[in-house]
Amino acid sequence: MQKKNAAAVMRMILTAVYTAAAVLLQCSVFPHLRLFGAIPELTLCVIVCVSCWEDEKFSCILAVCAGFLLDTVGSDKFTLSPLMFLLSACVSILLAKRVFAGKLIPAVISGGAALAAGAVKTTLILAAKGAPVNAAILHTALPQLLYGAIVFIPVFLLSVLHFRIFRNSFDLGRLRAGARA
Amino acid sequence: MKFFKSKFFIITLIVTVLIAAVFTAMSLFGYSSYIKAGINYVTTPIQKLSDAVGRALDGYASYITEFDKLKKENEELKNQINEMLDDVQSAKGVKEENDRLRRMLEVKEEHLDYKFEPADIVGREDGNYMTVFTLGRGKNNGIDKDMPIISANSGLIGRITDAGATWSKACSIVDMDSSVGAYVERSRSSGIVVGDYELGLRGLCKMAYMQSDADIEVGDRILTSGVGSVYPRGLIIGTVTEVSYDESLRTKYAVIKPYAEISGLSSVMVLTSFERYVEE
């Protein structure tokens, strides 16, 4: 039992490290790799994928912490990311563990919904700052959504790999129980 | 479904909403929190490292989206370089450094009341709706909130928005949160230079709220008015590239090209002290 717990704890620690790295990448590296003038919501993609696999409580705490870290490092005036990340994690948890037995469909649906929500958030903040809504959608929100979708694929595949390496029988039993429910 | 009705989830949701509300309100009213300062204190050195990686990768994405444009530009630049290479090859690096230092000296001699603190840009959070520079110096070096930052050629870049012990954050004049009191050097017509979303995408800003009969022309230099005491009077903001009339506000506005090369900056000067302008 202790061995199983150790594997789960190890996986959670690594997941937290990956998420922190995603925040730093989003704030420092991706601004230099803009596509069509936008940067992707990398951290949001990580949160959505993690929530599909991980424990519900851990996913929620990680989502809130990652959102707060992102807004702090990015010096955002609006600290809305914790709430948005928490809601995205909830959608993932709900779809992955309650509605669907498989993991690919819920991850894609919740990833798409989260990225769309991210684009809406960007549009709303730009509109609140006085930018024309049409231009904000065209020049920033839409490219951000598309770039996010591109980034989501490798993030999801890496999350699958990560879970397969560190999974244990406790997780499998929990997933089967979730699927039956 | 049981999880979403659990005490844990409800408490987490309430705490998150409170965090969002409290920190957004604090930020909007200009208060900075110790938690944010602490996080920035830890992350700034790591950010410096990851930003170096980002700088190394700079522009790679544009190969995909702007390949044809870049190819054409590359050919033009190659021709230009060939023409210029003979003239400047040997002394180029030394000359540039010399020019930069001379400009700094000129600014100091011209404005005896100015006190500078040079600072390197260690990070650049170029988000989807803002551009924030992280500087590698902070309160320990006399840098504090609302101090103006200028380039080596005395062009206004922006102002410090937040400062910790070893770091500080600054926003540029093309940012939508920026507003600077300004006047036209030639005619003394006044207005406010503000960031504009669409112009900001092209690295430009806007001089707004000018009287409908204001005397302003393309090519005019725009300087800071010093009103509001954040910026000293007479700093060069930029030059006018376009003049238009806003029908809804019934005011004139001008598109400004910043004098300082904001996109390619690696170091700046923070004006830690200057004589405040008093309107007569």
C-alpha cells in the first residue's frame, strides 16, 4: 500500500513541477514564439489534461495555484485565471470520471471548451480595456484559440505518457469504478 | 457528482472567487500584495533563464507565418548589408557603443536634474493583452513605482508599475494602460498620449483629446508635458505619422511612432529623480 501511495505522490509532485514549468514557458518562452500574433494558453492545456487523469482534489488545488502563479508572474491586473482554471478542471473531472469511460473524448471536449473560454476571457479583458471587440477577436482571441489547439495535442500525449509511467493499481481500480458509475 | 457537492469543492470554489476578487481589486486600486512580491522575488531569476531561452528562439514562429515576407526582406537586407559592409565593418561595434554612451552623457548634460539608474531587461511578458518588462533592479537600487523609464537616446519608454527588492516591472507607452500628458514641440498644442489596441499591434500609440483646431502635422515631435508629475517635462515621446479627426469625441488625434525602439530593447534607464514641472 505504501509503495502504491509513494508512486501516486511522486506523480503528483512531478505534475506540479510540470505545471510550474508550463507557467514559466507561457510567460517567457512562448512570447518569442508567437503564431499570428498570439501566444497559447499552455498552462490551461496542462490543467485540463491533468484533471482527466489525476485525483479530483489535487486537480482542483493545482488549477487554483497554477492560475494564481500565472497571473502573478504575468503581472496581470485581473486575477481571473484561478477561477477559470478551476472551472476548466471541473469540466474535465466531470467528463472524464463521470460521463465518459475513455479519456480521449473528454480531454478533447474539455480542452476545446477551456480554450474557447480562454479566448472569451481575453476578448472580455481587451474589450474592458477599450479595444474594439471585432478586432480583439480577429487579432488576438481567434489566433490564441488556434494556437492553443495546436499546443493541446502534444500536451495531451505527454500527459498520457506521464500517467502510464506513474500509474498504479490503485488508479486503475478508481478509473474502472468511475467508468462503471 | 458527489465530489461537486462535497465540502472540499465548495470551500475551494469560495476561496478561488475570493482570491480573484481581492487580488483584482487590489491591483485595480494600485495596491501590491506581499504574496505577489514574494512569488516574483522567487520567479524572477528563473524567468531570467527561461527568457534567455525564449530570446534564443526569438522569431522562429514567424518563419511559419511570414515566410515569403521574411524571404523578400532577407534579400533586401542582404543587398543593403553588402553596400554598407565596406564602410562600417571594422569600427561598427565600437562606434555603436561609443554613440550609446555619448547619448547617455548628452542626456545627463542636458538635464542636470536627472538621476539615472541603468537596468537590464531580464524578462518580457508579452501577453495577449499587455506588454510588461521585468527589470533586473528594484528598490535596493532606488527604483520605485511610477518612475519613468527612458532609452539611451532619451526617448520615453514607459513607467515602473511595480517594484520589489531586486526586480521591477514596467509597462510601455504603447500599452493600453498607459497615458502620458504631452504637447506638440512646434505649436505647443497639448493632448494625452494613450495606448491603443490596434495601433499597439504595430508598435504605435495615439495622441488623443486634442482640440479640434489644434495645430499638429505629420512629422511633428511630441514631448512629455510634465503635468501629473509622473514624467519630467520635455522627454521625447515620438513623431506624428498620421493626423485624424474623431467624429464622436469631436477632437483631433494623431498616430505616434515612439522615438525609443521599444521592441528591441535590452537595457533601459530609470529616472529615479528629476525636477517636477510646476504649471505657471
